[in-house]
Amino acid sequence: MLQGTRRAPDEILGMIPPSGEVCTVEKAAINAVMAGCMPEYFPVVLAALDAAMDPDFAWQGLMSTTMGAGVCVIVNGPIARRIGMNWQHGALGHGNRPNATIARALQLMVINLGGAVPGGMDRSTHGHPGKFGLCFAEDETDDAWQPLAQSRGIEPGKSAVTVFGFCGTSINNTETARDADGLTGSLSMCLNAFFHPQHAGGGLAAGLVLSGEYWGIYRDAGWDRARIHAALLEGTHRTQAEIESGVTRSSGGASSIPKFDPGDLVLVRAGSNAGLFSTIIHGWGSGPSGSQPVTREIVP
């Protein structure tokens, strides 16, 4: 595993929450081995670990909250293809070794080094399967789509990871959507129901994974990432009366209240090109007392 990086085995990477145990490159490698990683995955693991230890990510809170949060790792750039990651059929599920093991390595670190054992430091009420680790690559096969990492400041052609604190996933289906406006309205209703239909005003994050067929509807209408993101933010504004009654369809209006702060809705493209589906990745709390997505470039 150590042959997968040029970094020295005794280099200190930081402290792993909740216990604050010091983590070296060697200790990270040990956990990557136990997770089932190959050496060529190790730079991705190290970049994801560096991102997760950023104070903005609030890994301490994610690992000790009763809400049951885990770490989602989204990979962009040439390294995803080089190590054989999956961004198409079943990308968020089983059947692909790098997808299955990279985030698992981080979870093992917080257990073995951080002491985040369920019922101990990990106070999750229910937990969820994603706490084993969720990692996938973004579909970058269409130049009309701006990859997530580039939208977050990484130069084109570079490889990067984005870590996102999450509390499970939900698959959504809109069979009748045939145009960009109708699709946006449907996706906005799903997002407004996320966590609780009466929740609004920010303070909560969500990721939205668009399938290839959904992206095709937007692409054919001339919409890009920025326009889709802006339209979804607008579609998740509701009036106070709508929020109080749990109505998920927005009527708009100047006095409406946002469901999300702009940086708290993370838009990703992955999955097969057949099937009118999206997946909401349920985020944890955001803002000063919550967790922010963090992106890091992957270096050898």
C-alpha cells in the first residue's frame, strides 16, 4: 500500500476524531489494506482523508451525532478511469472494488484510530448502510457537463475528491418528466420533502445525483450545471404558509423562504443512461455548527 504514494510512512497527516488519535501515512495505509484497497487507490484515500480532517467538514460532529452521519466521497478527474471506478450502472451500490473500499478506509480509521464504535463515541440512533462507506466517480463523459470538482475550483484535467457528510440516500422517480422545467419542478418537490416537508430556511445540506436520462433532458434544452443548480434553488423556495402546511410544490414569490443555502445543494451526475431516476444524498447539518463539503486535489 505504501508503494502507492511518495509520502513517507511516518509523515503525520493529522488527528482522527472523535478521540484525536494521531494518524500517519503508515496507519492510513494499514486501514486501507483492511478496507480492501489496492495501492493505486491510496492517493485517493489520502486526499479524501485530508479533506475529511478539514475543520469545515466537522468530522468530529459527523462521527458522534445521533443523526447517524457518514462520509460520502465523490471522485473527479483522470484517476477515476485509471483505477477503474464506476460512474454508470449501480455507481452508488456494489460491484466495484475502488467504489467499495475508498470510503470504507476512512470509516475504518474513525473506528480503529478515532474510537467511533456504535454505542461508544458513535452515538448514531439508527445508522444506515452508507456508514460502511459511500464512494463513486462522477460521469464526465459529456463535455457539456461541468464536473463537480471544477465547479469547486479545481483546474480542468486534475483529479480531485469531494467529501460530503451524509445520512443515507433516497431514490426518486419522475416518469412523466419530458422537459427541463417539468423535471425541475418534480425534483424540487422531492428536495422540499427531504428531511421534513416543514423544514426550510437553510441549515441542512443535500446532494442530488442526476441519471444520464435526466441529464439528457436538461442538455437537449440547453441547460448546463449552473442553470440547473440555480433553477433547483429557486424551485425549493416556498412561502411561510406552504412550509407550515407541508406543501412541497412551490408557488414562488418575493417573500418565499429557501430550503437550502446555495452552497448546501451539491449537484452530481452519475448512473446509467436509462431510467428516469435521481438520488438524493441526505446531508447532515450545515452552517457554522454543521458540516461543509470539502474538495481536495489528488496528488501522488
